[in-house]
Amino acid sequence: MKELFLGTGIAHTILLLAFVVATGLLLGRYKIKGVSIGTTWILFLGILLSHFGLRGDPTVLAFMKDFGLILFVFSIGLQVGPGFFHSFRKGGVTMNLLAAAMILGAVLVTLIIHWITGEDLATMVGVMSGAVTNTPGLGAAQQTLSDAMTATGGTREAISGASSTLASAYAVAYPIGVLGVIFVLILLKGIFKVDPAREQAALEEEEKGSLESARRMHCEVENPAVFGRRLSEVVGDLSDKFVVSRIMSGGEISIPGPDTVLHQGDKLLIVTSQPYVDSVRIIFGEEIRMHLDDWTHQDESLVTRRLAITKSSLTGKRLCDLHIREKYGVSVTRVLRTGVELVARPNLILQMGDSVLVVGPAAGIEQVARIVGNKPEKLSQPNLVPIFFGIALGVIFGSLPIHFPGIPQPVKLGLAGGPLIIAILLGHFGPKWKITTYTTLSANMMLREIGISFFLAAVGLGAGENFVSAIVGGGYWWILYGALITLVPVFLTGLIARAVFKLNFYQLCGLLSGGNTDPAVLAFAQGAYGTDYSSINYATVYPLSMFLRVLAAQLLILFSLA
């Protein structure tokens, strides 16, 4: 029992890791003024226990740190991958450029402090990673430093000491990174006299014009040019812009097909997106006042159901490839993906986990259900093969050397950057490559939380031995350095984003929290200002910001060794 609780063996290390993670997560539930540092309590608790002599096996801690980091960044990549490239459209370019400028600003402030004070640049990378609350950046910096020192003949003790200093600097600067961004948000709200209700109303109005969201229309055929013509002739090249779900002709309701002939006075139920509303009105006629119940009550033979796509073989297929309307007389009006309603365009690429909203006769819908699977219980089964193959490919990709002029050591994306990029590519291109990467949100969150918990616990337990001595030996200056690295770039970026680019305040909250990869600030913004709009913009800039933060940390480490 003495070896179990006070030794350094495998069992002791696992016990210590479990205790640190469990206790840290419990502490993370408590908030002060609505703000919590969440899982970072694990890091602080690990440092505390390590300082008082409770330390684990170094080999086990090194493995848990690296493997935890891989699980964390890979699960993030899978989640943000489907929307990564889409985030660069419709204002996403501006948001990501602003986030990139903020990241560059943090790097410049870090370098200026290094040049003025003479503080070790590698240590400043730890301060910067904490000041911008970027844990994967810390992991990438530690790995790059370890690789570079090993290549130049550094001893294990020297490598461990340098890595501990990085972690100590990170831990000191981290609270400032959280509180500093929240302070800037409050300051900007006061400077620009923001009215949250008005900002929210403006976003709601803008959301009505979203390209992705589906919009239902009721139209009466009034255009003489379409009288007596088949629906396929009328729609033509616009078939991917809207879907005619049902037609009411002579009091009878049916599902129109390509050969359905249009007559004056026919009523149509159409699903489209906001940019094509005017086109629909021009083609058929003006909208009329009807309710969805008008279609369901008058013809009970038509059934509306939501079917889940649970067959992995359908991943990567286009909706039109299933020929649902032609074969079964069933109309697909909308596709639901991760909570977003998409117009059921013929060329829409399907993927496992989608839900399709269908209308038609019960017998036809049953046939469609067999085609798509419609067995939601299958979605709870994890698809581990692409995950572990993806991790393997990410480790290989992260180990490839990338040479930059003027840098003696080649840059490697490492165990943070490599898996992150591969996961993003899998999340985005997986359906097109017919690779099923679907995981439920709960499964993704489980992987992510386990990964980051292992990483923080291992880092804390490895850094605590030298933490106090580092602070006493001048590390208290790291608090000031961290504050400058946090406040200067964030405030300037927020000022420019609002004054020059006229970003909505909730967009600003998402930009600043996502650019700092800081979920604690996002949670504060959502709780304090009562809306989830900020999370959309957080997701828009998060992937690129994460990648650039990790890359910047590695480049600064290599510059420090040049």
C-alpha cells in the first residue's frame, strides 16, 4: 500500500492521474462571478501535488500527455471538419483574417517582450500559450523543444527541466488569458455602447437570409407562361435551388413528379432558401396565405416522416442518386445535419447521421426507410476504424519535416498539428471519399474530455517539482507578460473589427473567444448576454486559429534554438 500511494510505479501513476482528473473536474464546476477555468483546474492540482512530492512514472506521464493531446485535437478536427472550408465563405474570410491578425499580434508582443527584457524565448512561448489559453500549442511547443534538444545531444534532465519551465509559465499566464479577454469584451461593450437586444435583433434579421437554412413557401400558379407545361420544363436548371414538395390541383393533393402538368390556380408547397424566394415568385406566382396543416388535413393518405440515414454505404452519394421521387412517389423536402436544415437539392452529398424529411404515401415511405436504414440505434455504435487509421496517418503526417529558409531545424506539425489537420480533412472530405467518420456528439465530447484531462494531468504532475522555484526566481514577471500578450492584440483586434468592419457584438464575442481558442470566454458571453449566436462565429474561426496557434508556438521554439 505504501508503494501504491507514495511510490512511482504504474499503479501509483494511474491512481494519481485518476485522482487529479476527478478532483480537477469537480473543482471546474464551480464558478466565480459566472466564470470558471474548467478543466484547467486539473493542471493546477497536478502542479500542487507534484510540488509536495507526489509524482508519477516519467515514461507513463509522457505517454499519457502525448496520447491525450492526440485524442483531444483529433476529436476537435472531426467536429469542425465538415464546416471548416465553408467557414471561409460569406464573411468567414474577414473573420478568419481578423483572427489571424490577432494571432500574429500575440507573436509580435511575445517577441518584443523577449527583445526588451531578455527573457528566454522558449519560456515566453509557454507564457504566450497560457496567455492565449491554447493547450495544444503548449503540447506542440514541448514536443518541438524535446525533439530539437534531443537532436543536439541534450540530456534527459535538461529536456525535462525545459519542458517543466514551459508548463510553469503556461500555468501562471493561463488565468490572465481567460479574465483578460472577458475584460476586453466588457470594455468594448461600454466603449461602443452596445445594446444586446438590438444586436440580437439585427442577427435574427440577417439569419433569415442564410443560404443554408430552409424556407417554406406557399404559391399559387399565376404565371401564364407555365400554364399547361410540365414541372421539369418549368424548373429546368433551377432544380437544385428549390423543391416542389406538394401540389393542390382541383382540391386534390399529390406529390408532383417531373411530368406533372401545371394549371392556373394550382397551389404549390415549395421548400427553398431565402436567396431564391424572388425567383420562385417570378416563375410560379405570388405567395398565398396557407398553413402547413392545410396540406396534411385535406389528404390523410400523405404522410410526413423524418428518416435517419444509418447505412454507411450512402455516405458520399448524391440525393438524386437514390431516385426517391421517381421510384417511390416520395418527396424529400429537407435534410437535417447537425441541427441545421438544408434544402434537399439533388446534388446534396449525403452522409451517415443525416436525417431526411420526406412526404408521400405510407407504403412508399416504408420503402425509402429500408433504403436509408432508419435505425437510429446504429448511430450510437462508434466507427473506430477511420478514427485510429486517421490518428496513425496524423502521426505520420505530423512527423514529416518541413524546411523553412533561415531556420536550422525543420518544422514538424507534431502530435498536435498532424492529427488535427488529418481529422479536419477526414471530417470534410470523408463523405465524398465514402469514408464514414460519423460520431455522436456525446462520443466526440467523451474523447475530447478524456484526452485533454490526461494531457493536463500529466503536464501538471511533471511540472510541479520546479514550479515554485521558477516563480520565485523571476517567474512573477510572467503575469505581466501574459497580460500584455492577452490584452494588446485582443483589444486592438476587437476595436478594428467593430469600428472598421462593423461586426455585430455577438460576432465579436465569437471572434475573440474563438481566436483565442477559449471556450471559457465563449461560455461567459453566452451566459452574460443570453444568446448562442456567438458560438457560430466561434466555430468559424476556431479551426484556423487552432492550427495557427500550434504552428506559431513551434516556429518560436525553433527560432529560440537558432
